[in-house]
Amino acid sequence: MRHVIALDVGGTGMKAALVGADGTLLHEARRPTGRDRGPDAVVESIVEFAADLRAHGVAHLGEPAAAAGVAVPGIVDADHGIAVYAANLGWSDVPLRDLLSARLEGIPVALGHDVRTGGLAEGRLGAGKGADRFLFVPLGTGIAGAIGINGTIEPGAHGSAGEIGHIVVRPGGPPCGCGQRGCLERLASASAVSKAWAEASGDPAADAADCAKAVRSGDPRALAVWHDAVQALADGLLTALTLLDPHTLIIGGGLAEAGETLFTPLRAAVAARVVEFQTLPEIVPAALGDAAGCLGAGLLAWDLLEATEQTPAAPATPAAPTARPTTGATTGATADATTDVTADATAEAAPTNPATPTPRR
């Protein structure tokens, strides 16, 4: 049965699937990234996982995967197949597409940014299905965004479109890792709510889910924390809808798991801010949960395969040697390949390229 490999790489774990042409998940698996063993181990874990998935397809589906799609965090150069930077994974400038293609017998490999890949899935298969313009905003450790236009995700001129988490909504507010103060993600992400509620409740172990529970019970301290986060989020979303005019705002991530505890006041707060010339978009929860990244990676693979099969083959030319990554890290992904490794969205050190966009979550 014809299928592709879909792989979603997170900070600590990987989700993968073999996906049929109709989007059916033919096989699913999960593994740790091995980041505690260093960036080389992360790269090797990804490549080995993909190779094992290929072997499973041969053994159980009668043929190897026709293509692969991989979603990774951090800064991604999708056009050149390079995982540029990801602090949580400890890598920089990894030629991940080439490493994977070599291990997978030369099949085409698509590399994508995790949030944009998840947004692609939500737009085509989930909460944004049927909307020609949408914005996908996951509220997790940070806040990112994916701009959906006619079934595709807009990356921007430099690969940083949709970084709504770094809109300043409270000038002079708490410092953000990006260097600004008062960024949206410092006030309305799941981690920001967790921090605020831990301080307000006096329980250092309390998190955003605990805060939502306390809100439902009427705790005035929780209500204050929740109100501040919702108001900040509404301000950020107002800026986004003013610029993008989407039909649908899709809210995902851990904070969205609070359901109507979040969506009822958020819809009201955004509606109160919309002025006469603006159109209030539908604000809905994400539909695919943590499967979005994996499903989106599958879509990337099928899109690439379709494009590859429609493009006439070019005359063969000698292969150029793969450039060595800058960090000097090595991996056994190919017999003699030397690689370097990238890092995640909440970077501790900035990328070396001064034009590189703010690290993503």
C-alpha cells in the first residue's frame, strides 16, 4: 500500500506515523528524542526512527514509504532542508533533509516548522477546514502562530511569519527571552498562567490547569490571574485580526484544554475590542490536539511527492558535498556524514546569523 512517513519532533519526544494517500494512519509510534545524551543523539534518534518506520512499511504494507515529512521546532530553512536552530534540542545548522533522504534510500523528504506544520493540518483536516483564511495560535510554553491562506501556510519572507507571541501587548511589562518586555507569550501562554497562578496561590507546583479549575470554583485569586491572561490574549489577537482579517481564529495548545473556561471570556473580550471596520472572526478550539504536527508532516510529504512526480526529471549532475554544520557535532546517520546540531524555540543563545528571526517555541 502506498504511504509516506510522517514524523513530528518535539522537545522531549517524537510522534510518527505511516500515512496513506487518503490521510489514514496506517501505523503510529512514539519515541524519546534522547536529548539528554546531546544533540548528536537527537539527530541519530530521528534518523533511526525514520529508518525503522521505513522497514515497518516494507514488512507490513508491502513496500517502502514513497516520501517523508518531518516537523521540527526552532528555526527552520524549509527550502534547503536545514534545521537551523533549536535551543531545547541543542542543535544548529543540521542538514536534516539530506541525512534523512540518504538513510531512506533517496526518497524525497520535506522539512517543516512544527507550529506551521500543525497549522497546515488544522487548516486542511481540522478546525480550519473550509476556511480560506485562518490563524492558528497554540498556547503552550510560548505562543506561536500559523497563517493559513487557501490551504497553505504563509512562512513570510524570512521564515518568521506568525510570531504573534512576540507582539508587545504590555509595554514595559515582564522581560521576554527575545529581548523585549511585555510580549504576549509572557502574559498569556500556558507557562505564563502557570507562573502567575503559582505565585498567587502560594503553591509552587500549581499550573495553568489548576488555575482553570480554581476559576471554575470561583476563587477570586484565580479569576484575577485568568482575567489578566485573557485580556492580554485578546489584545494580541486584535492586532492579528486587524492585520490578517482571517475568517477563523483557531486556538490550541495546553491552555485551550480549559475549554469554555477560556473561550467564553476570550470571545467576549475580542468582540468588545472589534471596531466598525473590522469583522469578528469565528474563534474556535483546535480539533486535532497533539496529532496535528504528525498529520501535518504527512501532508507535507504528500504535497512534496505530488510536486516531485509532476516535475520532469533533470539531467543528472554530480552531487555537491554536504556542507558541514557549524557546531561540529557528529552523527552516525550516514556512513561518513558529519553533522551539526540545532536548538529549540526558547533559545538560551541567539543564532549566529544576525538576520535570523526570533527563536520559536
